[in-house]
Amino acid sequence: MRRNRNEIQIMYEFLSCINDGEVQVSNIIRKVNITYQRLGDLSKYLEQRGLIKINQNGDKTSFEIQQKGREFLEEYKSFKK
């Protein structure tokens, strides 16, 4: 049985997903297992803190991980060990 994830784990999964390259929003929702509303809230939170950049191109939304986001991933990986 899978344990409930905390906010940090969800952030890690989201950042890992976009760190692999450009991914469609629907794929992020499916991989991270969050709702569309939660994705919107999470992405705004991470952008405000400088971990990601949200790019709008018409009706398409893409996410770009920033250096601070990569540092978060590395710290989380070392902590998780």
C-alpha cells in the first residue's frame, strides 16, 4: 500500500518530471498524480520561489526548471538516501 505523500515529496515529483524535458500538462498530472487545480497552485508556488518558470504560449503552458529547482532536487536526493 502506498503511503500518503507530503508537500515536499509532491514538489520533488513535479520538479523531477519537468527536469526530464518538456512535458505536457496532462502527462504531469498523470505522473505526479495530482489534480489540474493542484498543479496550478503548486506551479504558482514554485514560480514565486524561483524554482520554476511558467511559459505561456497561447493556450499552451510549459514549465522550465530553474537552477534553484535543480538544487532542490539534488538536496532532496541526498536527504532521501
